[in-house]
Amino acid sequence: MSEVLHVPTMAEYSAAGKQPEVLFWVGCAGSFDDRAKKITKAFVKLLHKAKVDFAVLGTEESCSGDPAKRAGNEFLFQMQAMSNIELMNAYEIKKVVTACPHCFNTLKNEYPGLGGNYEVMHHTQFLKSLLNEGKLTVEGGQYKGKRITFHDPCYLGRANKVYEAPRALLQKMEVELVEMKRCKSKGLCCGAGGAQMFKEPEPGDKDINIERTEEALELKPDIIAAACPFCNTMMTDGVKGKHEEDHVKVLDIAEMIANADDI
């Protein structure tokens, strides 16, 4: 029987006249995609473990507007963003953490221009801060000594220069971290950004996610570590496309930390 995780809402906090330390912005993938829900649960498990005072917007949360903006529909983006900003400002939100780099980038860099000013952190940054403060311990467990390569999400890495936090967490797990030839500022997109996640790719010689997966598989990893639900989907599809799913797993860093002791 799986454990029941209590996730409080901002509405509950507001009704009690309280304010959480941080708002966990779940995002569309983390809310509705079956694979990404596992990342959400793993992160919530870690928030509870670190005794973080957090809340979610729940049914009041709407799409950040990232896919609309990347697809060129600025009008729809502004409608979605303004709706979220009005709600978050009404709740007097100050600090936001999200496991989706697309939401992270949009809330951090594009909401301020529309009146939404928050301290926004990616979940790898937040987990590293919990580690630094001694609120969370990170152990390798079943992943200790495993050969891991980390795929940099575009909107975490090149767009926001966050390279160190995810790698620091992996190194704390005492894994063998091996880098792809295109990594960090030279990282290659998984193929899902720019709203490409929601459409079939244009005809070509090879899909980008296959190209990226091949780069990862060259290193003979046990696990491809990810830090974005879109990247997770694309790399998982790539691993299946190369018929390597029995040998290589694709896992979010939060899942690895949360489930390290699960044998």
C-alpha cells in the first residue's frame, strides 16, 4: 500500500490566516501526465521529509502560458499569465518552487513584466538549498556507484545558467557522473521545447530526441538523469526507440533522491 501524502492548498492556508514558506508550482505535466506525476510525488515526499512549510494552488493553478508563448500566441500567453498573477498576488505569494524548467523560466523571467514578482527556484536549486541548510540529507542508496549522465534541460541550463545544482545533488549520491560531449552551455535540446512537445516533428532524417539519446547511450549509463518532465518523456521515448529500456532508466533527480533507499 502506497503512503498517503498530504498536500495542502493555498486556499486552506488562506482560510486559516496562514502563509506557507513556499508555493510549489506543480505545472501541467506534473499534474496530468502519469509519468510526471511520479516526479511530483517524489518531490512532495522530499518536502515532507525536510519539514518544508509548503502549499499548492491545486485546482486554481492554470498553465503558466509557456507553450502558448513559444508557439507564438502571445495573446493567449498574456491571458493565462495574468490570471495566474492575479491569483498569486491575491495570496501574497513571495517564493515559488517548480520541478518544470519551462514554468521556472516563464515565472522567473516573463511574469515580472506583467506584475508577477516572485523569488522562483527550480526544484534542484531548492533541494540543494535544503541540503546546505541541513534540512535534507542526500544518500546514494541503490544508486551509489551507478554510472549516470545528466541531460541539461534547455530552460534550466542555457536559458538560466543553472548547471551546478543538479550535478551537486548527483555527486552527493556518490554516483559515477559522466558527461555527454554536448553538455552545460553546449547542451543539445531533447526536442520538446518551443511547444514541440505537443505536435509531431517535421519530416527529417532523425528526430532530435533520438540524436540526444544516442549521445547518452554512447556513455553506457545505468541511468539518464533528467530535471524536466518534457526531457524525461523525450529521453524515455528515445531509450525505447533504441530498445534499451531494459538496461537504461530515465529518472528525475528528485525521484533518485526520494527513492534511493527503495530496493
